[in-house]
Amino acid sequence: MTDPADHLLYAADVRKTYRDGDVHAVNGVTLGVRDGESVAITGPSGCGKSTLLNLLGALDRPDAGEVYFRGEPLSGRRDLDRFRARQVGFVFQSFFLLPTLTARENVQVPMFEGPRLSARERARKADGLLELVGMGGRSGHRPSQLSVGERQRVALARALANDPVLLLADEPTGNLDSANAAKVLDLLTQLRKERNLALLVVTHSPDVAERADRVVRMRDGRVVDDGTRPA
Amino acid sequence: MHFATFILKNLTRRRVRTALTVVGLGVAVGSMIALLGVSHNVERSVESAFDIRRVDLVVMQKGKPLMTDSHITEYLVEQVRKMPEVERVSEGVVSSANAVRSDGKTGDPFLVQGWKPDNFGFEDMTVTAGRRLRPGDRHKVMLGRILAGNLGMVVGDTVAFVGVGDPYEVVGVFDSPVVFEAGGAVVPFAEWQALAYGSEKLVTGFSVRVRKASPDSAAEVAAAKAKIEALRDPERSRLELTALSPDKYVDSVSQLQLIRAVSWLVTAIALAVGVISLLNTMTMSVLERTQEIGILRAVGWPRGRVVRMIMGETLVLAAAAAAAGAVLALAAMRTLTLMPAVNGFIEPDLAPGVVARGFALTVLVGLLGGAYPAYRAARLLPTEAIRHD
């Protein structure tokens, strides 16, 4: 059996059932992600990809099984908020930027729960991250003043706010046109390599899956293929 | 960005709703502060006058909560005056009266006090025009500053009291630390006693300065009080006295009790309105921001920070409403004191203590109004946001 301690993140036979309708969204999935590795999870809609991502990112708890981070079970941690704040960066399909805040302020939102920084240091760090994603010149703009591609780049900068080791992305290019999707993917690839981030990305897109080190295919809440490269 | 900036930005997102909440709550808080202010000012005015006049005991007829219903025989006053424990006594005849204004119309009611020339009240009275009453004056009146303004009268004019025969000549205008003295009139004791009681030698009440020989003045005052309350007039054996310290007296005056009761009633209503208003605003806000709050939780905000965010927003609203309410209350009190019907009874100022009490109560409103929305926000799961996607 694979040792969870060999992985940055490891899901061991995790299951999640939603009470309404008794749906087995995730049904006995075992999956590991190593430091710096990129994994794409693909499969048809409703196969449990996003639910699995939520379980791996400690946004939700499995009904059975265990998720390990660096060999430690997450179920034993009482500070899952802190775990998410400091170890994980999230990128969502709909960006979820706060509309009243500028790009610079949006990037600072997770920093309230990160390592202690002054307001000035937070702003400086946010500017640096926005520069990194090519949004340095748009830091004072609100989401409504940005294109969808720019919003996703700001969301990416926000995901990096507390220097996580793991990036979880749920359909990060799902709302983007092909040009913007390519830019975001380039950026994800570049950042992952520069920062040695582990990346777990849920996607329908063959372009996204193609860039991953490993592709995991799911159907009906189960992993049906783990480790194949896209054809 | 500071956390406080984040809170303020959330409030400025819905400017109209925030403004309406602040105004609505501000009106409720303003009425609360104004009434607390009126109540406080009246009590403070009476208490400070007794304090300035070094009054230790206020003596009235027992069982007569309305000051003007108290009738005490002069025999009892003289018995008190003769007590070795008593340094000085000032009696008065107090009643409500109306007068004809300079424009010929009947004015609003005010207090008229019949005082002897040695009354304590003359000591802290400031004569701003004319002179004080003198022994032997007949049909002379001193008008308080506010009353003189209301009636439009100056020294040398004559005042026609409604229901009183001959008019009274205004010999002086005075200011007093007691607002309803400044809004009233002082006339010679004997004349007003005759008008109020006919041939009966009665007074409304009297103030007592106790002779203090030892540092334990409280014991001396208590002893004098007991002795005064034990006095009986052989001709009116059922007439009993009650001697109260000034603060107890203020507590016992039924008009002041009524003002206080109304103040607290309005305060309770204002608090309820405030809590409901904030509850509604913040619950709406939380419902609208379900997805955002879920995202905040997703990026690692613990429940505690979400609670602090919602409570912070609520408290900012409450503080803004308290500030608006204090301004409204001051404006309302200033406006009220322009009205002759009440300007002889209330002062336009707001004591810092009253404003502080208003702020404290509004913060309480904020805490109560924000608690449920904060609880609700804190219970939101990060996956709520994802599901909304």
C-alpha cells in the first residue's frame, strides 16, 4: 500500500454521500499528490470531481476515509481554517472576487489569516503578486472594471497570497475564451514551476489536462483511471 | 488594507440601505437621548439648586406626590425653625398660573412661587434687570428670564395673572440655575399665600439647612429628619410631614417620575426598533453575501473572523446612528426650547453623560441586532459558495 507520508496530499478511500437523495458523490477514492506535481481530474459532469476537490482542500469533510496532508490526517486537525489559509490556494471557475474591493484589496483578503503582516506589508505583497500575474497596472481596479481573464489572474494572485504549497483549481478556464484560457494556463504552469507548487485541477478541458503530469479520470464517484497521460 | 477598511467597504456597498438604517436608527436613538436628556436636565437642575442652596432636607406633606398638592401649616414650619438641629428654613407657596402676554393673549402655564425675602432661592438668583423683592412689596413680581421672554415683558410692565384681581408690577428679571424658576415668577409670600389658601396659614413646603456640629453630618441630618417627621400640629393631627434628602426628593416628585418613566419607555421602544432595524439590515446583508462569506471561509477565514466582520459592520452602523441621534436630539431640544409651552421646564443642553449613555445603549442595540446575523454568517459552509457557482 502507498504510504500517505510519501505524498503532500493523500486521499485514502474517501467517501461523501449527500443526504438529499442519497447520492454517493465520492465513492471510495484513493488518490495521492506529491510536492510540485500537477494532477488533472477529469470526467463527466456530476461524477464527483468538485466534491473530491472540496474534500482534498478541507472545504468539506468526508463521511468515510481519510485525507492526509504530509502524512497527517486532516480529521485530527481542529484548525482546518488555518490549514486552508496557509497551505492551500483556491482558484474557482467564477473567480469569486469581492466586488467592493480593488484587485489589490482582493488579493489581501486571505492574508488576514496568513503570517502576521502589517497593512503596508500586505499591500506591498499584493502588489508583488499582481505584478507576477501581469496585473500590476490594474491593481486599483475593481472586478467590474476588469475583463474575465484579468479577474481570473487576480483570483490566481489571491490564491498565492499566503504562499501555499498546494493549489486547487476548479475549472479555472471554464469561464474564459480560448485566448484568455491559454494565458491563465501559461501562468499556472509558470507559477507552479517557479514555486514548486502541487496543482490539482478539476477540468473538462483537454488543453488543461494536457499540461498536467498526471490525469485522473472519474466516473460515478470513483476513479476509473489514475495516472494516464492524455492521448 | 486594514480589517476595519474591509468592514467599511462592506457598508458603503449599499449606500442607500446603510444611510436609511443609520437615519432610522438615529431617529430612534435621538428620541431616546432627547428624553433621557430632558429627564436628566430637570433632575440635575433641581438637585444642583438644592446643592447650591445647601439644602439638606426638603419637607412636604406626607402622601402628596404632587408638589403643589402639599399643604403644611405655618405652625409646623415654626416648630422646625425652633429646632436646635436646624440652621435655617425657607418656606414657599408654589402654584401654577397663567398670565396675559403683552400681545393680549393668555400664555402657557408656569410656576409662581411666593417667597419671603430671606428665602434661600434669592442667594443664587442673578438679577439681570431691575431689583429683588423687598420686605413690604405688594403686587410686585420678579419674572424669570425665560418667562419674561415668553410674555414679552420688561421691568416696569404689569402682569395680569389669570384669575387674580389686580395686576402685578414687574420689578425685576432674574436668572436662576433652576430652569423652571427661570421659566417662572417669584412674588411676595404673604400675597401668594392669601391667594392660594385664603385666611389659612399654609405653605406648600419648605427647605431645611441642618446645623452641622460634627463631621458626621449624615447622622445629624438623619436625626433632624426623624424629629421633623415626628412633628404634629395639634389643630391638624392627621397632617404628617415627610423630610427627604434632595436626591430622594427628586426621585419622589411624581412629575419627574413621569418624565423618567416616559424616558425609559421611549428608550425601550427605541431599543426594540433599533434591534429590529439592525437585525433586518444585517440579515439581509448576510443573505445577499452568502457566496462571499463562503469564499471568505474557503480562503481560510475562521468563524470568529466572520463574526467579527458582521459585528463590526453592525457596530459601525450603531455608532453612526448614535452620532446622528445625538445631533438630532440636540437639535430637537434646541427646537423645543424655542416653544414657550415647554421652554420654562427644559434646558437645551445635552450632558456628556447622557450622550455616553445613549452611545452605550446603541452599542447594546448593535450587539443584539448583530448577534443573529453574525451567528448565521458564521454557520455558512465554504462549500455553499462552491455550490452557488
